[in-house]
Amino acid sequence: MQSDSESSSIKIDISSSDDVENIQPQINVNLRDNQKYRTLLLLDATLSMDELLQKTSVVLKPIFSSIRNLTNQFEMMVAVYRNYQDGELLFQHSAWESSPDNLQHFLQNAVARGGSTEGQEAIEVGLQFANSQELNQIILIGDAPPNSKYQIKQHRKVLSEDYWAKTQFKSTHYQDELVLLVSKRVKVHCIYLKNGAKQSFEEIAAETDGECAEMKSGKDVGEQLKEFITDKIGKMMGK
């Protein structure tokens, strides 16, 4: 397993994606009344993900430009997760936005840092936060699997449960959060950058009826990110 100080191999394969025009609407029942189409972009922001964060910021504007051709009711939130040793920087998020400018500003200020020395990251806190929101789908991008129950317990001890009791992040596990997401019909689409994350990312996608892709080398990272994210938004809206 690479350390956080080593750069990730960034690639993506979405060749298995269905034709967007043939997909029927899959709208979260909680959102039918206000007709908002909401996607949470959930990103690993540990040290090894610096290039990915930069590339994602760049492609947000063309993604929104494409979505405007489909609807003006689309909103996106961008959130980043790290690990419990990072304290208040464990998790950060933007507001829900209908244009890319503030999302780009958020990402440009979301410095890649920290992370676990054991190779896992706090995906569970991102999913926990998602369960507090009204949304249609999550696009999860990272290079490490979520923490095990044992790791969560040990990592939270670094700052103590007294510290975490004053935050919104109660102890949880990603599988518990997936159960809630499934009950709300929220899909999680996953992109993993390293083989170490493959099994858990495929599991997360399968449990929520989402899609999972591996990033592939030799292709333009920004273009591939744009294609994957736009494809999933289009499918969400049945376009």
C-alpha cells in the first residue's frame, strides 16, 4: 500500500456505462415535492489525493454547463473527508450550489493533508453526513477503503470520545450508513484510484445499486472525471 505522501495513479474506466438516453428516472422519493436533483460529490482529501482535488475543481464548470442543457433544478454539494487524527479537518463541506463558482472555491481551499498511516480513511463520516441531507445520489472518489470498526475505535481515541461528543460525528460504520442510504433509495457511485480500495468501493456501489469504476492511466484525468460525473447526473435525471 502506498503512503499518503506518494502520488496516486489516476485513471478511470467507464466503458461499462449504459447509454444515458436509455436510463429511466431514479429520483429519491424524498425529493419529489421540490423537484431538486441533488448530487453529493464526496472526495478523499488526504495527502495522496492532491492532484485529484485540483482536477475535480477544474472540471466543475464544464459539468455544470452540460447539466444546464438538461435542467435548471440541479444542485451539487462538494465534501471532503480525511481521518479522525485530523480533528476538525476530519470532514468539510460546501453549501448546496446551483452553479460551480463556490464549489470551485471550496475545493481550491480544501488542502490535501493528513490521513491514516494504516491506509484506511473515514468514508463512514461522509456517508453519515449524507444521511442527514436530502439528496438523490453520492459520487464517492478515493484511493483507500473505509475504516474497520476496530480502527474507528482506535483512531477516535487519539482525540478522545469527549472531543467527538461535541461534534456531529458520533461513532458509526460505513455498513450501518449504507443501510440507511438504501432505505432512502440513495445510490452511491464510486471511483477508486488504488486496488486497495477496490473491494470496499465495489461493495458500497453494489449495496446501493450504484456503479463502480477504476481510474485508468494513459487518459486525460479531467476529461474522464467530467464524463463519469456528467453520466451519473444524466442517469439520475433520466436523460
